[in-house]
Amino acid sequence: QVQLVQSGAEVKKPGASVKVSCKASGYTFTGYYMHWVRQAPGQGLEWMGRINPNSGGTNYAQKFQGRVTMTRDTSISTAYMELSRLRSDDTAVYYCARVSGLGWYVDYWGQGTLVTVSS
Amino acid sequence: DIQMTQSPSSLSASVGDRVTITCQASQDISNYLNWYQQKPGKAPKLLIYDASNLETGVPSRFSGSGSGTDFTFTISSLQPEDIATYYCQQYDNLIFTFGPGTKVDIK
């Protein structure tokens, strides 16, 4: 069965970077786009961008351009999202999300990784 | 970028009531509109894709309709387990956008 297992919670200081991993299993990793979505405490869902695990090509939301980098390691079926120059308002749960091969919707989500930015 | 609005932002209804949520896009998105349910502390769950298609395993009391800029999500008979926040999501030109969400609870 499809599973996306994310790395554990992180606490970072303002100005630092964080790298969250998302290990995929149960399907062909290179066959499906992986997206990243975040959710600040008590807030809605915010799309950050996506990566094509096959080519490594990326598209980022304009808000995060220059601060986010999405990469992958196909040898271990893992996607990564790195966010730099962290601020307190980056405190959020970060989700990886597989997009269906049949349409533009998320069919599987990771469990989420809480990133807390605090001095 | 396309903006998504949802209404209402919250609602309270009785068990068995019909519940309707609307989602509006700032420009035509054809039928590239999906609906998710999120319960506290959990990842979202896909309910409806491409505006009106019920995801496998989702109860038939959930439905969606619409195209272009105006979309509707309906729970035909609200159940206690439907307490959650519901989000619409659109796809256009490589970008996803989520609506602000509608919190549903029991009266």
C-alpha cells in the first residue's frame, strides 16, 4: 500500500534552515509528482510547490521563491523540502502529498512534520 | 494567480441536515476543483475530485457540482463523524491553490 513517511519534528532558530524528508513506498516513486503543503497553527492549507521525481524539475509558489528548494533521491524513494531563512511565521506542519496520476488532486498525504521556529 | 473563496467560513448544523458549502474561483478553472476533509491533527483526505467525482470509499452522502468559477459541495445528511474542516483546491497552470476552509460542527 502507498505510504509517505516524513521525518520528525524540528525546532529551529530564526534565520536557520530546515530540511524535511518524505520517504515513499508502495508505488513507483518516479511515476508521480510530489507536492509540499504547509499549515500554520489554526490556519488553512498553503501550497508550497512540487517536484517531478523523475526529472527533478520543480515549480514553486511565488511566495516561497528563493527560500524553498525541493529535491529527491530516487535511489531511496525520498523527496526533500528545504526552507531557508526561517521566520517565526514559518512555524507550521509541513506535509508531502502525492498527486494522482489520473488528475490534479492529492491522493496520498504524509503524516506531517511540525517545524517550530523560535528564538 | 487564481484566488479561491469559500463560504461560509463556519457552520453549525444538526445531525441529518443537508449541508452546502460553496467555492468560487477568481477565473475559469473548468472542472479542476477538488474537495478535502480535514479532522484535527490529521492530514487532509480527498473526498471529491474534478468537481463532481466521488473518491473510492467515500460515503455517497458527499457530493460536488459546478464548473467554471462556481462550485458546490454537499453533505446530504450530516453525520457526527463529518465534523471537520472542508477545503476546496484548484489546479491551474502548474499551481495549486486551496480555499480558506469551512469548519463544520454539530448544533
